[in-house]
Amino acid sequence: MFRLIAAMLIASFIAPPAADAADRSRLGYGRLITNDFLGDMQDRERTGSVMSSRVWGPEWKGTLPTEFGDLIELRLGMEVLAPENLVTPLPGTRPWAGVLSAGIHSHFRHQSVEFAAGASVYITGAQTGLGRLQKQFHEFIGDPPPSNVTLKTQIGNGFHPTVRIEAARVFDLGTSSTIRPFIEGQAGIESFMRAGVDFTYGNVGKGELLVRDHTSGHRYRVIQNTTNTGFSFVAGADIAYVSESTFLPQSRGYLLSDHRDRARLGVHWQGQDASAFYGVTWLGKEYDAQPSDQVVGSLRVNLKF
């Protein structure tokens, strides 16, 4: 199934886009910082990530275009995954990993179904420089940095082409509430199938483009409608079957959990000249020997001067 998803996405990206490049303009920018210090205030597993998105396309009219390739998103990411103990990791716990990513995605709809499809390249290993960066940051704030032993056994240098597709449908539950079930498939750095649901109460986010953060599952605002001020409350949950993971290689003896669970809560706020988002996500265990689950927090603050 993962090979089929990859073949479909590669074929679709080879096809010429529906909109001419000259018809596109920059429509929005979004970002989200996720860190376990913003959640349970610990430092392990999915310890930190940054995602950012820039979107180009024809004039935004509050709904997704109907053609693949009309709306193009450039997505950049950075993530650090770490064992429970950065200095002397216990046997069987997660190897340290630093990841940089860059990808192109398209958002479109077919009848009442919304799609997000794209391809990315993930870069791993010491070549990312993230191990040195985390070590310097921990030394600066006075926390124990990752030891040389920890970094020596990190996930090695590599380039990992990855494709992903999500399909979802929005159902209105009155004038201010929506429920959005979705399914998602990915093949590459981690290969999985995922199913879940997002619930929103409030008008902030209506008529906008929101993009899903891969770590927390929260959807962050990229094309914004700032006329809808106030609050929106969001909740969601999903479950995934993961067939393989570069971060937890079977060659090192890691056994993946038979399912990977997430549950999340958050709030969007939009004012006249500023906006913000904060959310928390519970992440279930990803491998059998993982010492514990965790809670991460996600944050975005946007100020206009």
C-alpha cells in the first residue's frame, strides 16, 4: 500500500500544474513550535520541532481550489528526537536523531473531500549540525547536554525521500462547530497509515488554510482571515499503524508499537493586530521499550507592528 501511495504522488507531481506560475502570488505564511518543555516540561522522545509553511496560488476565496497544483506550499521543518537520558541512555531506549526537511505540497478539493499531497526530503545525521546545536543550547541554559556517546550512536547521515497524502471531509455541527475526520498515508522516513478526527468550536480559522504539524497533529493557520476575531477551541485524536521508522531501526533491535496514538487540545486567538495559538498533545508510546508516553506543547505568536 505504501508503494502505491508513493507511485500515485510521484506521478501526480510529474503532471503539469493547472495554474500558470504567473497566476500565483504569495498567499500566506504559518509556523508552529512544538516542544516537550511546553508540555510536561521534560526532555526526551519527541523533544522539539519547528515547522513553517509558505503558500503560493491564485486569489484565495476562502475555499480550496479544485485542481491539484493550483495551491503550492513550501514546507520546511526541523526536529530533534532524544532518549530519556541524554548523558547515559539506558539500553533499548531511542537513539538520538536530528532531522531537517524540505518539501512541496499541494492543497485541493474534489467535490466535498479536501486533499493535501506532497513530497519531502528528510536529512538525518551529524551532517544536520543539530547535535552540536542542542549541546550548545543545553550548556547555555545549564542543562546536561547530550554526551559524546549519545551523539556517536545517533541515527546516521542519510537523505530520505518521503511522500504523504491526507484526505478529509468537514461536517458542520451548527454555525460555529465543525468535525473533520481524516485519513493519512506516508511512505519514506516513516511509513504509516493514520486515521483520526479534528473538532473545532469557534469562527477563528473559518475560510482559512490550515496545515497539519507532523509531530503534534495540530493544524496551524497559514492563509488567515483576520476579520474573525475571538477564540476557537480545537480537539482531536488519531491512531496510526507504522510499518517502519528510520528513527527506530529494526536492525538495532527496536520493536515498533502495534499502534501509535495521539490526543490533542488547543485554542486559537485572533485579535485586531495579533494572534496566538497554544495546544497540548499526548503522544503514546512508539516502540515497545519506550519508558513512558509524553505530553508536548505547541505555540505560535504573531504580532503586527
